[in-house]
Amino acid sequence: MKDYKIQEDKSFKDVAFGVGDLDHKKIVDTALKFNNPEWLIIEWEGFEDGNDLEAVKISLDNLKKLL
């Protein structure tokens, strides 16, 4: 799982999971309905304008809200 914000120039900027433009509620609900996954893995590449550990915590908290 990954998230991003769409910039004015239509490029993508990586952000912490759950704070971007993707509709993760629909994505997670669909995965749980049709695949019943054992794992949901958040991809994190890190980025230069934030604290990586803080972004990981935000991402995990946002995923927990969806489950």
C-alpha cells in the first residue's frame, strides 16, 4: 500500500499512508472482501521533507483506522 498527493503539474509526491489522494477505504474494503489478505504492507521509501519514524507512525495509525 502506498499513498501520494497529485501536484498542480500532475506529478505525484509520496506522502505518509492515509494523508494523500488515494481512496484507501475502498482499496482496503475491496481487498478484504475479495482476497481476505493475511497481510497489508505499507510501502515506505522515505522522503526529504519529513521525519521517517513519524511518517511510519502516521501511516500505521491511518491503516488501523481502516481495519
